[in-house]
Amino acid sequence: MNFFQSIGHSSLKFLAKLGRSSLFFSAILTGFGYTLSRPGLLIKQLYNIGVLTFWLIAISGLFVGMVLGLQGVYTLSTFGAESSLGIMVAASLVRELGPVVSALLFAGRAGSALTAEIGLMKATEQLSAMEMMAIDPLKYIIAPRFFAGFISLPLLAALFSAIGILGGYLAGVELLNVDSGSYWSQMQGAIDFHDDIINGVIKSIIFAWLVSWIALFEGYDAVPTASGISRATTRTVVTSAFAILLFDFLLTALMFGAS
Amino acid sequence: MLLFYNLIFLCYTMISIRNLTFSRGNRKIFDNISLDIMPHKITAIMGPSGTGKTTLLKLIAGQLRPDSGTLLVDQKNVHQLSRTELYKLRKKMGMLFQSGALLTDMSVYDNIAFPIREHTQLPESMIRTLVLMKLNAVGLRGARDLMPSELSGGMARRVAMARALALDPEMIMFDEPFTGQDPISLGVLVKLIKKLNQTLHLSSIVVSHNVVETASIADYIYLISEGKVAGQGTPEELNTTKSDWVQQFMQGKADGPVPFHYPAQDINSDLLSNNAKL
């Protein structure tokens, strides 16, 4: 194959995959009613996907917040502005780091696990067996996992930001003696509910949609062999990371670029 | 009157496949194939590995679409049904996968209860009775609390058999039920397939290349090779047929129409030719 042929070939492959994944997503949406009617399935997945990711998110959030606190004091003190530390920590967490880092961690922890699980179910013919029992695996297996991911990640991102702000407090106020009152009051004064917090939540909702969709589709579309599943799992993490960072740029440009 | 009755019985087939063609890429798996599966009989589909026997089961179940031809199950064209109708038809089919395909995060009990819970509104006490009866039929009532990972290959297949029977299907398809089994589980599986077929009046399709075991229970056998029906008949008819290929397959001879040697030039000239690359 020459150079141009290979460009054409890979573009067509990409478009075909995009088409398959869109059909897959619309099938998930039709499973929404079924998921509502079977709350047990959803709760089990909320535990697997959300609760089990909590400690990773909590500890990472704490350390990211503490690093922000240390770096913030170091940089702000050159202008004598340490008292604004609270604004800096909270704004960076709520607007950017909370949604983005928690989504990246979520893709690594829960996304890869979902891909491997679905891929293995496909390889061991469990999905086929369900179809043969006249039970649609898209409704029974995929849809509850998708909605569990969709619900979990925004909550985890909020927890990440909240714990990060406490981490910033520990490093800045307890360790480096920034004034506690100014840390909290400046934060309260400067962080806007709509501009900062809601925009951050919107971001994490979009990341939740992206990561859950990518992870489940890669598993469902995986070549059902050992190497096929390992490649699909890798693709989930890599594609999710790219998608998260790309969409973060676009969303930031839309939300904060105009002001 | 009796003649009329016989005629109706003869006309009715559980599955009727006409001029079916299916290909993967450029390779034709089935080339204009036609066969019938009779009700309440065990029909075996045999052939060398890689002849698409499993593919045939997936076509019957509507998981794959043929390129052309018709496939009627219970007088309905499988590939023209809507999704709802297809799922309704599948409740009448049981399928035993080669790997068993048990759901790995559920116990044996829950695996068998799963299709009953999904498709009926029966109370849990009745589901328990049903599950234990199905498990008893395959001799694994005592294994109900085990997880699929704790089962041997033969036990997993028997559990899968119980699950395939859970919704009381009219027909059941066995995909390579004998492959990789020790002699005891092999004997158990052969006996079970025969017994279940008789007692439950099932129509069974057994896909296999284990000639002796399959021929011992099958009422009718189709031999498939290179996308075509290479031979068909009752086990006795096939054993006495004149076709060299059928004889080679049924008796497992190493050489015959399917040559032992991969195509190559004559051995004398090959060994004596002095163009070895040194």
C-alpha cells in the first residue's frame, strides 16, 4: 500500500468505528428505561465503578491540593500575595484539575476495568449466550455500567476538588502559616457558583459521558482474544486521555475564553 | 387417513435451510447448502475442523446473516424477523456453547435461574423448584452453590445444558459438546443428550467431529465439507456408503481423498534436486 492509500484506509476505518460506536451509544440510550426498572443492577455497578474508585480519587485529590498549596505559597509570596492562596487553589481545582485529573484517574481505574470485563465476556461467549437466552446484553450488561459511570464521575470530581481544597489548606495554612481566615474568606468571595462550580460540573459530566462510552465500546468492539483485549484496554486509556484533554481545551475556550 | 397423516409429518420440519450461502471475506463458508432438521430427533452436523459448523448454529439462531438463501425455523424466516420476534423465537431455542459460556459472576444456581427470572414473573419459591429440577436432570443438584470457576469442563457443560433447558425450549443446539472431555464426562454427556432428547421431546442439533460418540446417538447425520453437504443419512447408511471421502471421515483414516501430505512435488525429485540454498 502506498502512502495515500494507507491514509484513505485508516480514515475509512476510523469513520466506520465512529459509526459503530454511535449505533452502540444509541442502543445504550434505549436501555435507559430498562436500567431504571432494574435499580439493583445499577446500584451494583455504582459500587464497582464509583465506590471502589473513591480512595484513589480521595488520596490523589489530597496530594494534588497539597502540592497546589506549596507551589501557590512559593509563587504568590514573590508578590506578597499569599493571602490569595485560597482563590488560587480553589479556582484551579474546581475549574480544571478536579474534572480533568479525576477523569484521567477514572479512565485508568474504572475505564480499563470495564473494557477488560466486557471484552472477556465477549471472548468467553457470555454476551452471545445472553443473546441466545433472548436477553439483550446491551440492556442488561452495558446500559447499567454506562449510567453508573455517568453518575459516578461528576460526584468523584466534586469530591476530588473538595478534598484538594482541604489539602491546600493543610499545606498552605498548617505548614506554611498562611492566615486561615484569608484562605477561606478570599476563596468565598472570589469563587463564583455559576462561573466556576457549575462550569466544572458540566465539564465532568461531559468527561463522564466520554470515558464511559469509550471504555464500554472498546470492550464490546474488542477482538475476542487475549491480545485483542489487551490492546482494547490500552486504547481505552489512551483514547480517553486524548478525548478528555481535547474536550477540556474546547470547553475551557467556550466557558472562560470569552470573558 | 394414515397416509395423509404421514405426509403432514414428513412435510413438517423444525428447521429448513434452502440454498444458503455465507461467506467471510473472500472465503465461502457455505456454498448453496440445503438441509432439514426433523422435530424430536437428534440431527448431527459433522465435518472437519474449520468447516463452519459453529457458524451454522449462529446462522440458525439469527446471530449472523447469510448472503443469500432462506433459513426457516418453526416455519419462520429467521433473518426477516424483527428484533422482538427474533427474541421471542430464541426463547424456544436452547444453545450449549463449547465453552459453556456461564456467567462468571453468578453461582451455578443463579446462572440457571437467570433466564427464568428475566423472562417470567414467577415467585422465588417456584424458581427454586425449577432450578433444582433442571440441575437434578444433569446430576448437579449438589453443586448449586459453586461458582463457575470451581467447575470442571464437563460439569460446566452440564450446568450450561441445564441453563439451556431452563425455559423449556423446543429445540437445543449443542456446539462441540464432546471436545476436550475425559472418557467419563464424555460418557455422561452422550447419555444426557440422548436421555434429554427422549424425555423432553426436544429437537436436538449436535455439531461435532467426534464420529463414534455422535454416530451412537444421532438419528440423522449431515457431513459438511468445503461449504457443501458431502454426505447425509442415518449412521448405518453413512457407514456403508460408497463415497471414499465419507468412509475416510467416518473411520478416521489418515490417508484417502483428503491426502495425508500437504500438496508438494514428488518426493524423489524433491530430495534429489540439488538447488538447496546453502
